Amino acid sequence: MKHSSVPTPHSNAGPELTSDLQPLMNRLQNASEPFALATVVRTISVTAAKAGAKAVIAADGSIAGGWIGGGCARSAVIKAARAALEDGEARLVSIQPEDLLAELGVESGEEREGVQFAKNMCPSKGTMDIFVEPVLPRPILVICGASPVALALSKQAPTIGFDVAICAPAEDHAAFPGAGRLIDGFGLDAIGNADTYILVSTQGRGDLAALEGALNVPARHIGFVGSRRKISTLKEKLREKGLSEQDLERIEGPAGLDLGAITPEEIALSILAELLVIRRTGQRQTNIQYI
């Protein structure tokens, strides 16, 4: 593909801006807020921003911090950021004057070989290449109960990228040393903005309360550790309490893939395997960054 020559990138906007943006990115991370990080990776001719300039773009499309140039770049980068947050894929945006786009045989808005092209309508007529990467909250596994399977899950889930929250009576919290978040009881009203998965492994200690709490959360998956007969019985009790069939259909079980698991650790592994299948279905995650 024919392209303009590549000069030595400018570098006067790098470390300082990165340092300035770090507290903002940390705050968004702690709040489980998704955002996109846009980085100018190349400039040709006169442009307002130089290589190394960065901006944090919030989920609503606003620029939360940093700077990557004026209106010449803003519209194309915000559009790319929204798309990146939607599908989890990074984008390379090349903003060029109309004559250079024509020389390349591409139109504004067209994508070719992984590069999205946009027209620079500013008087500078410069070229900017901007890398836009989504930074998404790590998915969270909410574990209800303090059973042996729950304990095993709390240890294994972080190894495949899940943050963990434990919902159990306060007297059981000591069984989960180092757990990221401990919730007294089964009130799950405010878990956060991350992609949420819930696993109920209460073994008769608060089954209904845990399931009712789980159904209050817009979770991607609710799994129950128990036999089909037990699940059927619990669903009937929830039905008698006025829960709808649509709600009850959200409860999946017995939790886990059929791997022939016997021990709590093996059952936990089968559950995480199932969650991994659910999490990755339809995703192309190679460019997603979790922080």
C-alpha cells in the first residue's frame, strides 16, 4: 500500500502527559469505568499534537483528560473510541488531507488492512496516526456462600482474569483471606460497572436469599451449585414468592461443564471453564487491556 514517507516521530509530548493522566486512569479503574486511551503514534507535516500525545476518552465519548489535537482529530478519534469500547478491539486511525487519501485510493471512513482513514479538514493539512485502545474493567465473579467449592473458586478465579467478590455472612469472611471484596450477607445491589458473573454455592445456608440477591443484579451469568432437583425446588419457592419466569430462567445449573469433577477444586475448575466459554463467546479479545 502506497503511503507517504515516515519522518522521525516527534517526542516532546510523551512521558509528561502519560504521568499526568495516570491518576485519572487509576480513578476510572477503581470505579470500574471503561475508557479508551488514544495515543498519537506518528505525525507528518504540521499538526497541533505531536507523537506521544495522549488522551483518555470516557465511555460517553467525552475527553476526560489529555490532548491529541483540536477538531481535526477529535471527531474521528471519539468515533473510534466508542467503537473500541463496544467490541473490545483496538483501532489505528490515520487522519490525512483529502489529496493524500485520494493518492492512497481510500475514502474518509474506509478501513484497509486494519487502518481506519479519516479526512483532515484543518488548514494544517498534516497527517496524524492515532492508536485507540479500550481499557476495560476486569470481569468480576461474585461468589455467594462459604462452601468448599466457593473457597476453591475464590482462589482459582483470579488466575484467569476475574476479580472476586465474596457474599457471605460476616462470620464466614475469615475463610477468604486476601479476597478483593467482602460483602456481609447477600445484598448485591451495588456490585459496580464491570462485567458481572454470579456463582451461588451456599449449600443450604441462605440459598433463596442468595438467589434473590443475584436476580437483582444485571449479571451476565448466574450459576447455582447443586443438583437439578434442588434447583427445581428452589425455583418453585421463588415462583411462589412472585418472581417471574423470565427471572427464573436466568438461573443456570448445575453450574460447570461436565468434566467428571468430584473434588471441590475440580468442581471449581469446571465452573471456571464454563464461565470462560461464556465470557469469550463472540469476543476477539487480543487487543483488550484490563487494568
